[in-house]
Amino acid sequence: MGSLLVERRPKMLATRALRICCAALLCFLAACEDEKAAKKQGAGSRTELKLDLSSFRFTVERGRNTYYHSRNYVESGGMGATLTRGKVCVENGKICVESAVQYRVEAGKTLTQPDHKVATTLDNDHITIEYWGSADNGEPVHVRRIVKTSGTEATVE
């Protein structure tokens, strides 16, 4: 019976050592994968999306003050985004139009859309332009700009 114990202990020690080695190896591999994922995301772990409005041009169309402009969606965080819904409110927020859109802004790029327009019956107005969507990592994104108008002039806040 004593010889049975002697034979079992080396096998048990070898098995236990193997388990400890495997556990250590798995921890090491998991740490490497975490490090790779962190490096891969790096600066691109979050979308930094903003909406710039430029090149305003004033005209009167159908009795409304109309402001043509370019919309520039600028992504600077290193992760792309897709905008899926837009909304424009005029007459100080009293009249709004909302629509489904499909605008793709690639990581580190600018999407420029010339010749957009907003129109109002008021000489002095606060026009709100905003969009919603999601970043490539699934996080929600939202951009919003306010255009203040005074006659033929338009300024962006």
C-alpha cells in the first residue's frame, strides 16, 4: 500500500504543475490580447464628430429668407460614424422638419455637402441643425449647430 502512495504523488505533482503552467500561460495570452486590443483602438477608440457650416449665401425664395451653405461633418477621433437621422428647426424652434438620412463619415475624414439650405419667414431667427447616428463601436453620436440670422447675415454658434 505504501508503494501506491509513492507512485501517485509524482503523477499528482506533475498534473498540478501542468495545471499551474497552463493557467499562467492563459493569463499571459489574455494580457497580450488585451494589449493588442488597446493598441488597435488607441486614439480611434472614440468618435469626435463635429458639424461645421460654411459658405453662406443669402437669397429670397417664395417669400422666405433662404440661406444656402455647406455642411462639413468632421471626424477627428479616429473612428468613423454613420448619421441616420437629421432635424432642422426654424422660427426659433417652432417649426421643425425631421428626416431619415444615411451619411457616412470615415475615421479622420471630412464629409462635405454643398448647397444645403434653410429657409425662414423671420428676419431674426435661431435655426437649429442637428443629426444623430452611431459610431463604428456602436456608441451614439449627436451633432448640433445653431445658426443665428439677421436679415441677409447668418452666423454659426
